[in-house]
Amino acid sequence: VPYGLSNEWFNYKPTPKKGRILFVGLVGLRKGVHYLAQASRILNSWGYDYEIVVAGKKLVDTNIDLFKGPKYLGHIPRSKIIKEYLSADVFILPTIAEGFGLVHLEAMACGLPIITTKNCGAVIENNKEGLIIPIRDPIAIANGIIKIVENRSLRNKMSKAAKVKARKYTWTEYSNKLLKALNSKVS
């Protein structure tokens, strides 16, 4: 039973900045941040000047070449994380292994299209709320970012679909699904 969100997440007004790409989570190899960094460098070499922002506790030294590219904010308070979501254009979680990304729901509630891997739960439907990309593929990350950022109609369509899907994952829905699952085990 996937976790849920507080309804307050749906009250915020996003003001996305075109080309601002956001990652939220632990900054380390398992989350694929080094592939995002490589995609950042690829985008730059292709002439794209996107702002790639990484927010979260650092588990690695982001000063080494493997992590060069994005702007690392480090661990920031929840109140500032919300501001990061609201000003982002696209959310990315190129994780290698993840059970369920609550950050997906937070980003979706803020109207962000998602770029992620199949290794992070089943909330995102490819080409609907965002894009599902292969793990360990910085070129797929770069191409996904370009696809969404440069096609505003697609970005807006995914944004709307993301908000609609996120509403299926409130704490109320979580409670209902959990009770249903528990009751089916008892029967």
C-alpha cells in the first residue's frame, strides 16, 4: 500500500521556471545523482543552459568530477523544499533502487512532470505524468529533460496529469487502501 500525502500539498501555487530541473533526496550513488550530473554536463555540451538543482543530504563528495554539473543545495528544511518544488519545471529521480519515492507524490502534487526509472514504484505512467527512463543512462536523462522542457504543451499536459494522479495518494486514500488490504487478509 503506497504512502500518501497531506491534502495541504494541493493548496500550493506553482510558479515553474522554464528549464529548472529538481532532484530531492539523499545525494548518493543509489539515487543516480552521478548520472544526473553527467546528463547536466551533456546538456551543457549540447548548448542547453538548464538549471539543475539537487536538494538533500550529501552522502558523497559532490566536489569530485563525477558529481560536477548540478547546483547542490545540501539538506534544507521542508519549508524550503516546498519552494523548490514550486519553482521547478521538471522533477527527476534517476534512482537505481527505490521501494517507493514519496518525493514523486510531492512533486506531482505541485504539478511537476516526473522523469524517473522503473526501479521506483509504479506511480508514474510513461508519457502520461512523466517519463520512465532506463537506469544508468545519462543520455536518456538529458533527452527526457529536453523533451519535456522544450515542448511546453507536453509539459503542461503532464503537469495536469501528475496533479490528478497525486490526488489518488492522499493520507485518506492510504488509510482506505490499508484497511482494505488488512480486511482482505482477515477474511
